[in-house]
Amino acid sequence: MKKIITTTKAPAPIGPYNQAILSGNTLYTSGQIAINPATGELVLDSIQAETTQVMNNMKEVLAAADMTFENVVKTSIFISDMNQFGEINKVYGSYFNEETAPARETVEVANLPKFVNVEISMIAIL
């Protein structure tokens, strides 16, 4: 059985998908981009600000499922320019305890929704 997870504290989906699905004790999140949920505007001031908004959006999706970053077991990071990896990684890393950080892949892609620079999705367990 699956449960739809949704929150107004993260951006509403911009297509036919949900913010996250809880199946059993496993949460599968959709990718988050740097949309400020309060304004609906993209946060593109810097790659640090963009990544921070993405991670804050993900924090709210996790919270809607009564989870935190400590519950995350796997992340996928999609970036438009691998040269920005270091800066993205610094921000991303600040949300996790390095000793218990999740598994992860980071992939450079040609384009992302709304032509943003970074998108992150996660899998978490209770």
C-alpha cells in the first residue's frame, strides 16, 4: 500500500507526480529543484543558494513523512555542470552527519526542469 506525502512547505509538483510516496517504511521522494514554496520563484542567486533551497525543500518533504535527513539511505544528485560539484557538495554535506551519510550518485545532465543547475531526490526509511 502506498501513501501520498504532500506539504505546502515545499513546492507543489509541476507535473503529474507527487512530492513523495511512502510505501511500507520506505519513502521515495521526487526530485526537488530550487523553487521557493512561499513565492513560487526560482532561487538562482548562486549555486550555494540554489542548493540550499533544494535541500530545505527536501527537508520539508521528509518532515511531512515524519522523517529527517538521518532517515535518508540514498540520494541522487543531478547537476548541469560538474564544475559546480564542489560547491554543491559543500552545501549538501552540511545537512548530513558524515559518518551516517547516505549512499549517493551525482550525475551531470544536459538540462533539468526549468533549466536549473541542480535537482536532488532521496530514498529514506523509518
